[in-house]
Amino acid sequence: MKIRLLGIVCIALSTLVFSSCGGSSNDEESILFDSLVNTNKTAKVPPEVLQKILKSLPSPVEMTSIIHQSKAKFNKDLLNPRENFSDYTSSYKKAVNLGIYGTDLGYMNIYEETILSMTYLDAIKSLANDLKIGHFFNMDVIGRMVSNKNNIDSLMYISTSSFDKMSTYLNDQNRAHISSLILLGGWIEGLYLYTQTAKAYPTQQLKDRICEQKIALNDIMVLLSVYENNPTFKELITDITTIKKLYDNVTISYKPGEPKVEIVDGMLQIIDSTESVIEISDETYNSLISEVAIIRNKLIQK
């Protein structure tokens, strides 16, 4: 069974298509942050690391399906308030919250909250421009995407491909920390939406998907190890490690099933029916929900 949780980050960074270059601005705190990161000789992230993480995260289509199947109602209170974006002055906060806003955009799109989604676009554009990656965001295309949720599936390839291009661009400029933080912010927000939805509308399927993030987290820890000697990342690494310790108590095993043969569009396909078996105590599960909320709420603070 292939577990993909490309949280709604890809929707978030939506159709990261090349367009006109946006303006940019950096304050002293941002410049200091970038210089601190660049003193780390291991700051460049192997492209295959980001690619592996992207493949281990859940797709927007999968997340849409799971949240809808939980019968959960849209909850605006789960979003990072749009007005917060103007309070983020460091590159660290801007990058993390660009990922968070992107995932929120996907969540809004799931529930066809078009008007609300449109109000978030200027926040996303502003943060992207400040990080000097505004030229990767075609806001016209993003605007059309959020007005039509049926675009999600067809835009997945473009989104992922363009995120790779942005990551390569930042890597070449010794700014891989920006794409890493966007990815981490999006993943944490996706996990936050998962856990908060499960808390209000508990289903076994949603609980299993949350537990399966243990697999993605192993890859994320590899990404964070690139910055383990960097003081700027110290608090984030400590927080993610706290989640990792909880996930260490989760056991995932696999139960082989009989392969199924189906004909799809005239083509014979063999479907893998392997099932995952999840074991987690109520204490660990409830602690995980609480800890994710604490970390996420810390990240959206100015």
C-alpha cells in the first residue's frame, strides 16, 4: 500500500508556475537568518531527499476524501488567521507560514470556500515575494484553481514538478532552508488539520492516516538533520523530535492480501491489496493530538 500525504502543500504552492517575478523585501532579521543558515556547510539538501518526502506525504485528493468521509464540517477557526501574515518579519516565519497558508488554502478549497480562499491569496503572494520566490507563483492560475475544486487532481503533477524547480533554484542559491521550511510548515498544518478533525469527528480511517505519518516523519527527520548544527533550527528540531518520540510508540505492520485484477480503461491492472495494521494506545494518540496543536500554534505566532 502506498502512503502519500502531500498535504495540501502542493495545492498550497498550487500551480507553482513560472510567471513574472514579484518584488521582494528583507528586513535585518531575515538577512541574519539567511546568513546563519548559510554558515552551515551542509545547508544544501540533496534533491532526492525532498523528492522522497514529497512522495511520502498525502495527496490533496486523498486528504479531501478522508476529511469528507469523516463527515466533518468546515471549521474556519482551524485556519491560521489571514491577518497574521503582516506580523511575520523573519524569513523563518515567512517560509513556515507560507507552507501553512498553502495547506489552509487546500482545506478551504476542499469545502469550496471560494470567497474566503480569495482573501488569503494576497497573504500568500506577499510572503512569496518577500522570500524572493514570487516568480514561482502564478496568482491568476491559483485564483482559478481555488474557484474550481475539480482542478486539484489535474494540477497535482504541475504543482509537484514546479515545487521541485523552486527547490532546485533555492538550493543553487544556498537557500534550501526556505523550501525545507515551506514543506515542513505545510506538513505540520496538514497534520494539525488531520488531528483536529479526528478530535471532533473521530473515525478509524482518519486515525490510521494520522498514525501513518510516522513513515513521513522518518524522512522529515533526515531533512532536519541537515540543519542539526544550526541554532536557528534548534527549537523546530526539538519540537519535531517531541512528535517523533510519540510516533516511536506507534506500531505499523502490513497484512498481505490477495492481488486484485481489474480492467481500467481497457487495460489490465493488478491492484495491491496489502493492508496496514496500526497499533497505538489512547494515551499516545491523545498526546499526539495535543502536542501537534501546541507546536503548530507556536509556529503561527509572530
